[in-house]
Amino acid sequence: MSPSTASPDALEFARAALKSQYRAALGMLKEAVDRCPEALWDDRGHPNAFWQVAYHALFYAHMYLQPDLESFKPWHGHQAGVQYQSGIAGPPKAGNDLPLITKPYTKAQVREFLALCDSMVDGVDNLDLLEPRSGFPWYTCSKLEHQIISIRHLQHHTAQLGDRLRGAGGSGLVWLGH
């Protein structure tokens, strides 16, 4: 069946699956944030601090839950450059042209942003999943495939944070299927 001939039932099934998987991924990210010890939150033992990986994942989930780039407005607490994995430059040094992040996000701020993203999940009902374009010029795929990519991205970074928690002497995250 081609996307243009998908039945309304198939579209509702796809929407329900996308929403379920967004909520599961966001739930696992919330668990990672909640369980992160303070000493690990801004630890520079990795190229990106724990908080910054969480923020990066949320920034793009927030963006990609919009119909297109033109509809996107960053979260009210957004600091320019934080969304990029290479955006944390660390201490100033010669030749460093990356933005410096002077103040890490707190757990409360990340939780607030996470709650906003979670509240937007039902907006999947308003996305045209049959649209052959993602709505974001750097992704040349359909809207449906783009939503799957967005969930995979969110889960990828959540898994990274789960691994950091395990490495810090804790246990892994509880798997949420839906």
C-alpha cells in the first residue's frame, strides 16, 4: 500500500504507535535525569556533560514534533548553541570559536523542558504523516519516517545517559516499551 492510499485506520494505528514510543522514550529520559547524581550532572569527563546530552535530545524532539521548521519556536529557556553536541566548548582557549555555555541547565529546568515536550506528543495527531517531505530541509524523507528518526534520536541519547549512570556505579534504565 502506498502512503497516498493508506486507510484512516492505518494512519490512526501509526499515530498511536508514534505517540506511545515518544512517551516511552521521554519517560526513560526523565528517569535518567531523575537518577543522575549531582556529581555526574555537569561532569566534564565526557565531551558533553550529562545535562547537555539531555538538553540536546529534548531540543530536537521539541523541534521535530512541529509540522515544519517555520513553525518551530525554541523553548523559552533556550540558550543559543546548547542544542549542538559540539556546542560545549569548555574553558576558553585560542582558536576556539564554539559558543561557551556559562551556566549549565539545572535538573529542574531540564524537567520543565521535558514536561513541555511530553505535553506536545498528542500533536502527532495534527501532523500530516503522508507528507512526502519531513518539513526540515536537512532531512529528505517523509513526515512519517522523520517521526521514527526523531524517536530513534531521542532513544539513542537516552541510552548514552543510561550508560553513564551504569558507569557511575548505578544500574541501567528501566525499559519502557509503551
